[in-house]
Amino acid sequence: MEIVTMEMQQIDRFGYETVTTTPRHEVTATRSSRWDIDPLEPDAADDEVVVTTCRRLLRLSIAATEVGARFALDGMTHDPAAWMMTPRTVFDDRCPIDACQDLNAFNRNVVLHGLGLGIDAEPAYVDDLLADDGAIDIDDAEERRMDDVVVPFPSPRNPKLLTCWVDAQQDGGRLFAFYALVTDREEDLVERVVGRFGTRTAMAASYHAGFDQTTALATAMISPAMADMLLLVAEDPSSPLATGLDVVLEQRFSA
């Protein structure tokens, strides 16, 4: 009887390389399309073989369940399966279906969907959230959910002037709004915009660190005195002038 042997690479101890029987250079060349296969078709002799562990499969199962549940809960039209098979910035441009088997990426997935930070985020920002407490409190995460709003501000968390511009169709008319807030917690501004204008409008808003007085909306909505004050606050967010700054301006026009 002929015995057929199959040589496999050992699982990388950090879990960053997926183990297959395919030579590494071929896997790298086709990595972006490795999931471009039809699950309804029968197994094929040339299907890529992946070796993993029970622990890594458990992480993947929990991560995928979290994605599907979050998308359904928030009424998102994005396909969770497609999300799992598309490279994401939060996972260092790896597909979630590969990345979430690793402990670090698994934890990032929990934060991304537990806090409702959108469908992608900067890895450093999510890692900062992980480092805040060293653990994820799911109950607290549900209370702080911000739906699909991506927080685009840099870390570390120091007091800074954060601004937001809104240009949206709302209540049958056109809404223009400006929000300015000094805080060391970036989520504060997004939570205020969501609470005042709703999640859909907050998703379409434009968020910035600092204040730019040269934009068309700034010229139309911000008085010269207010613009001068905001520029001073942006330059020194720890000054007495910046203490407690929380400004919102609205202009509404009927359709």
C-alpha cells in the first residue's frame, strides 16, 4: 500500500502566519483572493488546507458571532460575511477571518464592535482603548455604544479642541451645524453630536482636531470674534479660556 505524506509548516507561535500546505510565496501572492471561493460548491482537490487549533477556532467563532449580532442590532446594511473576508485597517490590513484567530486581533474586534466604533478604525486608537483598563467590560461597552460613528482623532488622550461640521438633510430641510468641544476624551464630541442630531447625521459629519477658519461653512457661520477665540483655544487647550468650552451653532433652512 502506498503511503502518501503531507509536510506542513509548524504554526507560528505568534499566530500571524496562517499554516497551509501551499508554499509561502504562493500564499502571499494570492492572499487577497484566498476567500474568493463559493462555499456552496463541493470541496476540491486544490482547496487550500489550513491547520489551526481549537482555541483559535473558538476566537474566530466568537468574533464572527459578534460581528453578525452587532450589524443586525444596529440595522447595518453591510454584509457581515463580506466584512469578515475583506482586509481591514484595524487588523493591520488583514482579513478578519484570518486575523481574529490571533489574541490581539480578537481583542481589537471586541472593542471595535462592543463600543460601536464603525466598521474599521486605526489600530493604535483601539489598542489605546484596550490599554486604558487592561480588560473589556461588555456591559459598559453597550452603554457607551456609538453605533457606526468612526472617531478619527489621534491619541494619546490630551485635552484638545475638537470640532465637527454638519451638512445634512433633516426633517425635510437642510441643516448646517458646528460643534466645538475641549476634552481629553474624543468620544465626548461624537456622543454629543449623536445625541443632538442622531446617528445618521453623526455618521456623515466631518470631525477635526483644531479649528480651520478658512472653510466656507466657517466663514458663513462663525463670527470673527468667535473664530479668534477658537484659534486661541486650539493653540492652548489647557488655558483658562478653554476651560469648559462647549459650543454648538445651528442653521436650518426649509426645503
